[in-house]
Amino acid sequence: MEEAKRVIGMSEVTKVYAMGEESVHALRGISFEIKQGEFVSIMGPSGSGKSTCMNMIGCLDRPTSGIVEIGGKETAQMSERELAVLRNKTVGFVFQQYHLLPSMTVLENVMLPLRYQNIDHAERRDRAHTALKRVGLENRLAHLPNELSGGQKQRVAIARATVTRPSIILADEPTGALDSSTGNAVLELFGEINAAGTTIVIVTHDPKIGASTKRCIRILDGLIQSDTLNDAGGAHA
């Protein structure tokens, strides 16, 4: 059986932000890799560096030093345009607050990322419809976001993240605005998407989510505290 390829690689990554005359060390030399098809949580309290780590994976920021490799490409020297192209093709984003456009229907919200890939309207519509059917919302296509529950909005956001067929889904506190049963249903949906082969990375402060993923990387004070396989109960190599 062929070994899964690496889709995310971090090697001795640091990130330093200038805050006035002070320097804030958000990441202090972290290294890990995530292979295609993994289901991983990156967990830590506020200020731990997990959001900075998320920005690196999402091609939203560059490291101060070290190597960040996403989808086989190093991001440090890429232009903003190159990062945008890589981000659009490789990463699907899911956020705590959904970020749906209120004036667009559910279908239009899911079609939107495909516009930036120069896909024609008919295919955009077909792919968005398929993505919404996958999350159980094919009967809500013409609804506006304010006509949906929180759980339905997050399902729309997941459909929008998957419609571009990215190799990585990056989710930032995706159940943070949901009640526990709805949050569990959303996590189950991520599990189904992962089972179909998509790499899932969830950034969270919630230990329950950390325990629900197959692997959990814990970050504290800009350093990796632990890297554990939950289903095997041992440290990840």
C-alpha cells in the first residue's frame, strides 16, 4: 500500500510580531507534518500560538523563520497572489461565525468560491447543489442565512469549504457557537468528509474536540507540548 503523501509540513517554524517596541514570539520553533487523509486537532488555550499556526496552514501568513510547506509548496517566499491561488485550490475554511454573505441564498454562498476558479455558472451550480446535498441541506437552497439555525449555517459553511474539492479542510473553533448536540453532529460530518479522503485540521481550545479527532497536537506558549494519536493512545512519531 502506497504511503500517504505529506500535505502540511512545518520545520522549526517561528513567528515574531512587532507590537510597538516589543516583540511577541507567537511560535518558537515548531515542527510537525500532517499526511493526506489525517484527522487532526491543534489544541491550546488563548495566546498559545494555535491561531498563528492556523494562519500558516491556511496560507494567510508567512513564518519569520523555518519552513512551512502546504500542498508540496513552500510558502515563505511566495507572493500574495501565489498564496491566494494556493489557498483557493488547496484549503477549504470553516469558521466559528460561519461568514456567510447575508444577501446571498444558501446555494449562492456555496457557489461563490468556484467563481474565483473561473468555473462556468452551470458547473458551479451543480457542484454547489451536490455539496449541499452531502450535508443534508438540498431542501434549503433558496433560503437566506438568517432563515437557518446555527447548525444549518455551519453545514452551509462546510459545503462551501468542500465545494472546491480542497485537499485540506481547516476549521477554526467550528462548534464554538453551537449547542453540544448540534456540535457533535457537525463533528460527525467532518468525520464523514475525512473518511472520504479529505485531510481535516480543527483548531480548538476544547479538550472534547481534541479527544474526538484521531490525532491531537497540543500547543502552549508557541511550542508543541504533545502530539498524540487518540485511537492508538500513543505518541505520534
